[in-house]
Amino acid sequence: MNLHYIDLGIILLYLIATIFIGYWVSKRASQSIKSYFLGGNSLPWYFLGVSNASGMFDIAGTMLLVYWLSLYGLKSIWIPWVWPVFNQIFLMVYLSAWLRRSNVMTGAEWIKTRFGTGMGAKLSHIVVVIFALVSVIGFLSYGFKGIGKFTTSFLPPLVSNLETLAKYPQINENLYALILMAITTFYVVKGGMFSVVITEVIQYGILTIAAVAIGIIAISHISPDAINAVVPEGWKSVWFGWHIGLDWNNLSPAASPKLTAFSDWIAKDGYEMFGLFFIMMLFKGIFLSAAGPAPNYDMQRVLSTRTPSEASKMSSLVSVVLNPTRYFMVAGLSLLALVNFDTLYTASLTKPDFESILPQVLATYVPVGLLGFLMAGLLAAFMSNFAATVNAAPAYIVNDIYKRFINPHASEKKYVKLSYISSLLVVVVGVSVGFMITSINDVVLWITAALWGGYTASNVLKWYWWRFNGFGYFWGMVTGLAAALIMPFFSHTMVGNFPITNNFNMNAFPIIFVISLIGCIAGTLLTKPEDDETLKNFYKNVRPWGFWKPVHKLVIQDNPGFEANKDFKRDMFNVFIGICWQSSLVAFPVFLVLRDWKPLIIALSVVAVTSLILKFNWWNKLKD
């Protein structure tokens, strides 16, 4: 389906507006690299929270959530724990405040506050920069693939030659992705963090209207009986046993026969043993969340806040702003797709591309005018995520490589100019990798399993164990990152030019985690501890709990009145309550679109009770 000229006009106006904003704020952003990357630490926490949520409301991820909800029903609310989504709760409760107290610009610069300036710290600094750039490139390729699939469902092909299409089947997807990435890169490069935050706040407003409209369309078009006719027993339940318990082969006669193929997709994903999958997600999620944010746009938002308490508040707002809105949209798209499956997939498709459900539904059911607005909203989702990712990367190149090792006395204008060049370079590399990827899900599997597996061990130990040193961090990251890059080549399936298996995420993580952990412990115990002054300064400023008793003794020798952080039990209780709170924020909009009233009331009650607990046991006790 091609867009009506009215819809195209709306989209064009939106794109022009984003370019204008980039120009408008570029003067303020170019005052210094702190202004460029962190907005001068002057932006209110609620703006940064909305901006962060908007950056996470990416189009590729939304397409993937639609696929998961369509296939797994309410049980799919657990699958994003592979990221894990509840890392936002750990950030909200205590890690954002710990990170912000370091008062640095990037995750690599933070290494200095923890490990000092010795050789171990320098090596750790370099490996964090490498990891940050690898992860940014991974996220850029993920966004590249998602926006290409989305736009080709609406816009006319840029290349229609049959021979060219036969040789390069994804050429139109890639060309449209290039165009949209070029526009977004322009306003990010010009405006830095100011531009990113301002545009993302505006984009979130558009996204909210789009999400509400899609949910209302689904509610008005689809009755509860129609839903029940096309989903298997257990699809509406969030609970599960050892097995997933969804039999798509036993559907109502009113359902499309093609829906029975969904059982094959569950087997392909490797999630049939859902109990084991859940245990692995929980194991991985707790460790990864305790490690703190990866060096990407999420960390940059934390470091951009004005105070540690505002950093915590910002992280809490992400769940409130993002989850209900996004899942109201996801639920509406999924139900429209399931009930009208034959209409959407009129060709003889036994295995449709579920990652394209979102654009197929929009093209079929949304009227002219509103479709252009919704398209602008979903393009805003892509641009928010892409912009946030691009803004995070050059900080590591400029601040952590050029300024620290090459030219520490350059002018601020030179640093900003180099930031422009670095942004462009990172985009070019990310797009190049994107050309080699054929599926959004494949990129997600590699990032959540291999890449995060190599990151976790070093970044858990850095917070909680005083003896852990720069050499331990370096060898843990090196062994983990090397395993992450090598492990896919031991799988049995090639996807495009990238080898991966569908259950790669659960199989690879513990292996890579253990390899990295061995590197951490060996590197630490075979070398000396960090010097006392570095450890004391970190402990006094960041105030972590954990295994810090020897350092605490040194601190109270200088300052007998110093009190250790005794909030471990309260923080862990708040983490548990926060995960329940976040999960209910995800579930209730789905129940609302389903009009499943009893679970809806239960979910809203859980939101209310957990919010009250967090108000008195967390919010009221925040301190800088």
C-alpha cells in the first residue's frame, strides 16, 4: 500500500520540524563538550525521563513485541526480561544515584573514579570504549533493519528492476533506512544532547497519540468473542508451567488455518520449555541489572541529570511513561493482526514475516490523515532510539580517546567539531553492519546473550567487591567480549552473513558469563589491589553497599563519624516491589484492550499498592 499525499505531507512536515530543531539548539549545544553530550547537567529529570522512554520506544523493538504478543499471548510480557527490562528498577532504586555521584561524562571516564590512573585503569578505560562502540554499532544495525522493514510496507519502491530485486531482495528496505538515518544524523550531530532531548519529548507526545489511536481502533473493531475464536487456551494468561502450554493446532473453526503454523514458530524460537527459559532469564537478568547500565544512551541520561536523587527519579519515570503507552499500541496491533490474519496475508504464506505485522495492520485499518500522523509517530520512535544511540557514541571517541590520550588541551570548539565527525563515522559503520543482517530478532539475540554476557561479570564486581581491580576488570571484559564475538561462529545456522541459532540467547549467556568471570578473578588475584586513596574516595563519594569492610576501616580512621551504607535490605525489597510494579504497568494496558476486566482490576490494584509502598519506602528516602 502506498501512502496518500495527505499522509505523506504530514510525515514531511514532521521531518522538516526535526531538522529545524537541530539548527535551533545547535548554538547552545556547541558551547562545550559537556553541553554537547550531557546538556550541561541543566535539564530537568522529568524531561530526561520522557526523553529516555522515547528513545526506548523504538520501532524495531515495537515490531518485535507485536510478534511476541501475537505468538505467546500474555506470557510474552516475560520475554523482554532477556534484555532485561527490569534493569530500570535496579537503576531507579539505587544504581542511578551511585552512578551520578561519580560526576563524570561517560562510562569509560567513570573507570578513573573506581580504579584510579594506573595501568589497570588505563587498560580498563580502553576496553570500555571498545565495548561501548561495539554495542552502539549493534544497536544501530538493529534500528537500521527495523526502519527499513517498516517503511517499505508503505512507500513506493525506490528500485523496481526485477533483476536487481532478485539479486538484492532487501535493497528498498536498506535505501529507505539510509535516507531516514541521514535525516536523523543531521539533527543529532548539530544539536547534541539538547537536540536529542527536545525532539524526543516532542516525539513522545506524537507516540502517545499514535498508541492511544491504535488501541481504540482495535477495541472498536474487535469483539472479545472474535479474540477468543482465534487464540488457543491459555493465551490470555500470564502464568505458565514447565512448558509454554499453547496449542495453536487446536483452534476454533472460525480461526484461520494458517494460524496453526504458530506452533512451528514457538518450536523455532526455542521457548517451548518456557519454565527453563524463565529461570535462565531471571538468572541473567539479576546479574545484568546489578551490573548497572551499559555505556549507551541510558547511561548518558543518568549522567546528564542535575543530582543523584534526580537520576533515580528519572529512571523511575521511564517505566511509567514507556510501558503503558507502548503496550496499549502493541496489544491493539496484535489483536488486529490475529483476528484479520487472512486479510493481512492474502498470499499463500505459511510462514509470514511477523516482524512486518505492525506496518501491515496500519496500512489496512488506519484511515487517511490519521495514518500519516501515526506514521510520523512511529518514525519518531525510530528517530528517538537512533538519535539517543548516536549521541552516546562520540562521547567515548572524543572524551575518552582523543581528549585523554591525544590532545587534552584542545579548544572546546575542536572537541565539538570532532564529535560531529565521530557521529558520522559511527553511523557509517553501524549501517554497514546493518546491510549484513536479515532479521531484527537475530540482532536482539546476539546483543542480549553474547554482548551482555561479556559485560556482566566485570560490571557486577566493580560495584560490590573492594578487591576487584583494574586488571581484573580489563581481563574480564576482554575475555567476555572475545567470547561474545567468537561464540556465534560455533552455532549451526547462518542468517544472512551472520551465524546464529534461535535459542542462542539462553545457551550462550551462562557460558560467556563464566568465561568472563574467570578472567575477572584471575586478573584481580594475580595483581595488586588498587591504592588506598582511590578506594577510599570511591567508597566515600559513591557510597555503595557490598564487600567493602577493609575500605570502610580505612575511611573511619580518617573520619570516625562516617557511616556505611546499610540500605541493602531495603534496596532489595524495593527492587522486588518495583519489578511487580513494572510488570503490572506492562500487563494492564493489554488487559484493557482485551476487555478482560477481572485481570485488569487485579493489575491496576497491584500498580496502586506497589506505588504506595515505593512512595514511602523509596521516593521519600532519596538523598544525594
